[in-house]
Amino acid sequence: MPCSLVYLDGGAAASPNWRGKDPTSYVRQAVCLNRSLLRAGMPRLNIYTNAVDTVHSVLAAVPENARPVVHELETTHTALPKTTPFYAAHFKLDLMAQVAKRMPRDALFLLLDTDMVALRPLGRGIVDRAATLGAGVFDISDQVFPAYGSPRVIADLEIAAGRSLVNPRWYGGEFLLCTATFLQRLVDQARPCFRRYIDEIGHLNHHGDEAFISAALCLLVEQGQSVVEVGAYQAVGRHWPGNTHRNLNWFSRCEFLHLPGSKALIEREARYAEFDPARLWRALSYRHRLGQIRAAAKLLVQAFMRTPAPDIGEQPRQVRDARDAAAIIPGEADASRTRNLQAESGRAGGR
């Protein structure tokens, strides 16, 4: 049961990862996600929104067979300031609570952000493990802890959790695969975490659903709840243009891609009648190379601005780093991956 949140509020803070001025962009992103799900043979996307009429008006231009299913979101009243970064994402908890009450007991809930695409269906192995254990979660601690500093991240998690955590982890909010039973447990655990998050929001370094949902997941794990880490199986990958956390080829093997830095690319892809993963991958690879060139140029500028003139024959470490970064540009391996995706696309078109 794939579900996404489309919360529209022109008076609230927009996502720091989105520079556009038209909030209905998220609806068009959802159209692209839905088309990618259908192409992969997965169920149709369910949109939960506080602006049903607006969403329907945008979808009116989309062929009926490509439209997601639209549901009215049952929102709860909170003291969340509208200036809070990632304001809309906080309402994922309302989405989860609403679905937990009504989803079939034998179904699996799949929470996805709208700025995602499915390159291929979820593997049977990860689906079976999530069904057996209760949940598949996306642990991104290895990206968040080094970027912001482990002490700061852990402090935020423990504020939301209300106590010290034995093994604090940070989970990505773009992907959750779980049973109805687990979803209800998560909602029950997350509500008090959310209240503490609101009470202490002025003292937190991180804002958004990931802070209090991660705290709730950590508490469930400490209570004995087992989960499967879906990133290790390449069920999902979070990609930024020029990202050096993972090799670009690694992302091409993922089943789902989260593209928070490429929302405009997804919106453009939504204009096509059919989703084509090979076409998307070509554009994504190009953006990735540009991102690496920008990163290398930034390193070069920093090196020349901060480093005194070296002795003859020496080369500053920053310059060597910049030179190496500039050299890390995907080559034939990416071309091969693109051809593979094109082949997959061709085979799908023949069915």
C-alpha cells in the first residue's frame, strides 16, 4: 500500500530542499512516482492531502489511468510554528495514524516521499523480511552523524525520546515498509516523542519528522522490536547531485531512488506519458557530473584562497584533493548501467 503526503500550506515554511514557488509541484512529483510504481508492477500510489480540491485540479490534466488515489488527510491540531523547517513533513504522523486505523491487516504499508521514483519492483526478499519482522527501515546514521556531529544528533534524539538511548540511530523519513501492527505501535510510540519535540523545538538542531520518528524507532528497537535495514539491500538510496557518499553505480542498482536535490528533474519527467528509467538515469548522471565539477571547483577556490604559496615542487593537499575530486567522474561503468536500464525499459515496453 504505497502512500505519500502532499501537505499544502502557502503560509508555512517550505522545505529547505525546494526552491520553487509553486507548492503544487509536489502533486506533479507524485504523478511521476505513481507512473514509476505502475511501470514496476506495484500498486497505485495513495496521496493523503489537506488540500483535496487543489490536488484534484492539478490531476485533472493527467490521464485517469495515471492518477494516484487521493484521500483527505485527517490532521491534528498542534502547536507547531509555521516557520518550522520541513513544516509539512511533520504531518506524516497524521498520515500514519490514519492509515494504521484502516489498512487491511494482511497488507504492507509503504511510506514514500513524492520526490522519489521506482526503478524496479521491491525484491521479494526484502518484502518477506519486513513482513516477518514487522518493518523495513532506512538507517542513514552513517550520513547524518558525520555531517552534523554525533553529539548534536544524539542529543536531539534523546530529547525527543525523553531519555538516554542505548544505540541511537537516525532513520530516513522517505521510506518505511511495515505491517499494520507495527505501524500502530510506531504511531503510539511517536506521539509522546512528538510532544516532547514540540516542547523543546527551540533547543533542537534538527527539525522535521525524522527527529521524532527516529526517536520512536530507537525506543521500539530497545523494547525488542526487530527491523530490517533496507538500505543494505539497496531497496532505496538517497542521492544528491555530485554525491560522493556512494558510487553512482550503487544508486543505479537501487529499487527506489530518493532525489531531494532533483525535484525539478522529477517534475519534468512527470510530463511524459510513460515513465522511462533510462531517460531519467541519463539526466541524473549528467546532473551528477555537474555536481562533482562544482564540488571540485569549490575545493580549488578554497585551496588557493587559504593556502600560502607552496615551495617549488610541492602541491598543497587541498589542490590534490580537488584534482582527485575532479577526476571522480563516472565513465564507462555509468554508460554500461544506462544501457542496462535502457534494455530493461525496452523489455517492459514489450510486455
